[in-house]
Amino acid sequence: MSNISGRLAQELNAQEQQVIAATALLDEGATVPFIARYRKEVTGGLDDTQLRLLEQRLSYLRELEERRSFILNTITEQEKLSDALATDIANAQSKTELEDLYLPYKPKRRTKGQIAIEAGLEPLADALFMDANQSPEILAEKYLNDQAGMSDIKAVLDGAKFILMERFAEDAKLLAKFRHHIQQNGQLEAIVIKGKEDSGSKYRDYFEHSEKLTKVPSHRALAMLRARNEGFLQLAINPEPGVDNPQQYCAQMIADHYRLNVSSANASQWLMIVVQWTWKIKLSLHLENEFLGSLRENAETGAIDVFAKNLKDLLMAAPAGPRVTLGIDPGLRTGCKIAVVDSTGKLLATNTIFPHAPQNHWDKSLRTLEQLCRQHKVQLIAIGNGTASRESDKLASELLKAAEELKLSKIMVSEAGASVYSASEFAANEFPDLDVSLRGAVSIARRLQDPLAELVKIEPKSIGVGQYQHDVSQSQLGQTLTSVVEDCVNSVGVDVNMASAPLLTRVSGLSKTLANNIVKYRDEHGSFTARNQLKKVERLGPKAFEQAAGFLRIIDGKDPLDASSVHPEAYPVVKQIAQVKEIPISDLIGNSTVLNTLVANDFTNDKFGLPTVSDIIIELDKPGRDPRPEFKTAEFKAGIEKISDLEIGMILEGVVSNVANFGAFIDVGVHQDGLVHISAITNKFISDPREVVKAGDIVKVKVIEVDVARKRISFTMRLNDEIHPGENIKKSKPHVQKSTPNKQQNRAAKPKKDNGNAAMGNAFAEAFAKMKK
């Protein structure tokens, strides 16, 4: 454990004692939100980001240690564990390094090299390897053996060759050298499969593409990998793009590694074939697959990170608050589905109107909407941003003008995932007699009131704010997104008397069963009036109460502290403060004048240190504060309803719908998001678009390119840029080195590298030429 904790401390830039303490809490079943919020003294103030990374890396490093122990035991049982090997295994920092060291001792199917060893050819292989001046043919005569299948000189020499090939291919130091070289110099090359140019046209940017391996961003990597899987592209790793013949160069690297400077020796030709075959047959494909796998893994991690950040921004979007809301799920032929919910999200009424083609019941639909708004005192209208959204937005605009005295406000709402909720088990249980399409309108209305409370009912992957989300590891994606939802819910806190079971499930320490039991208890006994009542809920024991209580709020309960994030275990600290100031706790809460005079150190003790007491004072000043921003809305420009309505140079207001590493996507109300490239977000250099924007932000953009046929729109947020109507300004792509379509052709590259063994290099060149013939 000390080795793991020490390494984690270094990775987290923390003290080892902090890591040990946090690990102990995690092992005891404490959640990351609980540890980050209520155990700051124990962990020395590790935040939720550090704790999430610790949790992830702890699992990996523990698996690494288990594997290390297994490998040591296995090699020991084989009686092949030397002191040097034991040291190398002990010092291995990754699973890849461990597996390289284990490779020669790993049980495997009988190979040609093993068969040759069984035939007694290992001494021949050793002799030729150690002394290249000997004649291979003369030495091979001594090992002819008809019974072992070695009936001629060629068979004997081939057997010796296979022995050395396998030995070289299993050399951990050689593998490490190649990995380092490819990592530093390797290049990813993509080329279109002949005959697939038309069917794979959406990938045409990569039909002849070459890029340094370390520079490939996640979105390009995933695009090329998807194209390969769909049969449109061939991908390859060029280990040394600076030479005419990379295979020759890599074979020379093997020779140099073993100091096989044998250009004029008797066995030189045979040894050249050994190293050539080692690279071509044993190492080349293995390393290419490994690096492509690593490229995919890194790209998936990047894509998942993008999804997680966008999801967090969406979940933490400003809530409109407890206002009566009318939700519209727009549609054309099937009509617009209408749902009215009260300030608590309770369904009041539903309807279906047909204002658009082909029915065109515009005036009748207006009357229906106005009647619903007057009857239920509607304050907000939420319009889903799907099909017919702009047409429905126009309908709502007329309603606002026709009934100005109602003081209605309309807002376009993302309906991503609404259909998933509509067909979910939870929606079916909540509205068993309601049509599936009408459930979507309910979800749209509620997500305007409180995006977080509504979106937790939907599988995070279905919300659709990621890039290439179906191409990444679904288990890793699901685990990451679940953590994001958990952190967001616990950051905001949950009203235990209002929360749905799905929302309660995301609270620290609560399982799906406990969440359902809380709702059941609430239905049977009425609203909770104190946090301690939670202990009466079936199966909610002391541990679950400890983990969850601080994140559950009871508004207007018996104890005013129950509406705050102060944990029940810390109530004595508040009581002490109230006694010192000689005022009731109810008068202390929100009393900035008194609270600003407090010195946190005066109220610390063995159980509650300075971080906790400081947090308590801050919370008392603004109890139950919501960390989400103030609610604002975007106004889409009238008359701009489809891509063809856009004009170059037009300035529009829109909402950031998604953020990727290469830019931000903006919804301006034309049913197709446009892209602001990272270079057009601001006048200063930024490495990540999130330095300036995040999902849900309201921004102004200028149209710089419209491609109606491909449904592509380009914007700039640099509104002072001069754009002339009628011009389509193309985005310049990052510079990449192009490779020739035919990989066998010589590249116009930098001068060949001189490895210090010109004679051997020439010999290799001749040998490769013969092999090609």
C-alpha cells in the first residue's frame, strides 16, 4: 500500500498521508461528494476532482500490483527469476511494461521457435548470434536430424532463425526502445480504400492524410478509426517518416540494439534476414496494433472528457425556478403536444394542437393555448427545439402579443433525451394513462423549471452532448457520466420532500432501493419535517444517513439548519456559535453582520477543524445557496427559421449547445447547429474553447459560411471581423504533412538518417530490394 499511496501522492501533487486517509474513507464506503464536502480535515482538503482521479487510479494501481505479484510467483515457479529480472518487474510502472517482461515466460502455444529448441537448435542460434564470422551452412550440418524434421540445411537454419526472432521480439528493452522511438517520431497515415471514394465521401478530409502521432486530436482520431471500421480508410503507423524505407530503418534498429555490425561477416546475410523478419513478421504489426489501440484509448478518454464537461454544464444550467410552465413538444403532421405543470412540476393539463401544415389550425391553436394559460395562470412557455420548433416559437410570439396582460415569457428548450424519458419505466409509472408523446411535453416543461431535476431521469448517454459517443468504451463513458451527475446533484442539494426517486438515487449514500423507500415513506406519512426522520425509512441505516443527510434539504422544517448544507453531525458547532453570540439559531442564519465578526478558529475542536467551521459560517450566511447561475434566455432572430434564411455577415444571438476540443456548436434556431472554430472564439490564443464558453451560454455570433447542401454553418464570435456578403470564408485546417497515396513510393522527406553503419545499411537496402522482387 505504501508504494501505491506514494505514487498517487506524486500524481495528485498531494501528501502521502492525504492519499492514505482518502483511500481509507473510500474503502469504508464513503462517496466522493461526502469526502470532499465533509471530511476536509481528514484528507487535508482534497477536492472532488482530485478524489475522482484518486478513485480511478487507485483501482488501476491495485490491479497492477496484483498482476505484478502473479507474474513474480509464476516466474519463480518456473525457477527462472533472476535478481535483475525481479528488479525490473518491481520497477515496472505500467501494465504494458509488466507484460513485456513476462512475455518470454508466459505460457503459449507451441511456436516454430519452441519446436526448433526442442529439436536442439538453440546452440546453433546462439553460436551465429555471438560470432557472425562463422559459416551458417557449415555449422548447420552438425544439426541435421531427420527424426526432428531437420532433414536439410535450410530447415535447420530456418529453425535457428525462428529461435532468434522470438527472442528478439520478446526483449522488453528492445520493445521499450521501439515504443519510445515511435512515440517520438511515429506518424499516423490514412488512405482511402480504392473504389470507396464516393460512398465514403464524408471522410474525404482523410483520403490522403498524414499526421504526427502525438498531434492527432481525439475527434480526428475517432473519425479516422470509425472510417476504418466502416471500410472506407486504411490506417497505418509509419515508425520513421524521415527515411525512404521505414522497414529497413527499423530492421537496422534491431541490429544496432544487439550490435550486429556484420556487414562483411559470413553470417551477415542470414542475420539480416533474421532482423528483417523480426520486424516485418513479429514486431511491425504488433506495435502498429498497439499504437492504434493506444490512439483509440487516448481519443476515447478525450471524447469522454468532452462529454463529461458538456453534461456538467447542461446539468448545472440556470433553473427558471418554481413557476407554472406550459411545455410544447413541437410537431407538424402529428401536431404539437401540450402539457401544463404547476410550480412543483405536478401535471395540471394536457392537449394536442395542430397549428402547422397540413391541418393549419393556427387561430384555433392560439385560442387553446390562451385558454390554458389563463386557466392555470401560466408564467413560462417552454418550446422544444426539435422539428417545427421555430414555427411553434412564432405561434408563441403571437400568443404573447394577444395576451400581453398575462406577462408570459417563452424560452426554447433542448429536448435531447425527452423521447427517452417518455418511453422509460419511470415515466410509465408516473403517468401510466398518459400518451408517450404527451410525456415528452411534460419533460420539456419541467426541464425549464429545473434542468438538473429533470435530466437525472434520463440515461446520461442519451442526452447527446458528446462527440463520437457511440465509438467510445460504453462502460467507461457510463461510469464517468454517472460520476458527473452525482457530483452535480450533490453540489446543488436536493429537497427531500420534492425530489423524484431518480434524483434521490443520485444523492451520496442512497441506492435506488433507498430512494424508492424515501418516496414511499413520504407518500405514506406526509412530508418530512426533520432530517432525523430519515432514520425511520426502511433500510436507511446510520452509514447511509451519514453519507446522505448533508445533501438532503428540508424546507420550512422544525430545525432551520435542515434547510442548509450543514451536516447534522456539525449542528453542535452552530449551537455553540449561537450561544456565544446569545441569539437563537434562526436569527443567526443569514445574519451577515454577526457572522462577519466570527473567527473560525474560536469554534474548532478535535472533531471539527478550521475547514469545516469555515464552511459552516459561509453556509450560515447564505443557507441552501444554489451554485447554478442566474436564469437568462436567448432571443432567436425573427424570420430566421432555416439554414437558407442565413446570410453571410448576419449577427445572431444563440445558445451554446455543445463544446468540443476544436470549437463550440451554436443553436441559432435553424434546426442545425453551427460551428465556431476555436480560432474564431476570441481574439486571444486559447487551447480549450471552455476557457471562454460552455454549454448553455448565450452568445452572439456572425455568420461566415453557409453550406446548405451539406448542412454546415460556420460562425465567428469575433464580431468585428470584416465579412462581405456573398463570400464563403473557408476554415483553414491545421497544417498536416501529406503522404503519397502509394505507400511504396518514395516520400519527399527529410534527408535519410545516418545510423553510423553505412555498409550494413546498404546491405539491408539490397536485401529488401530482393524481398520485394
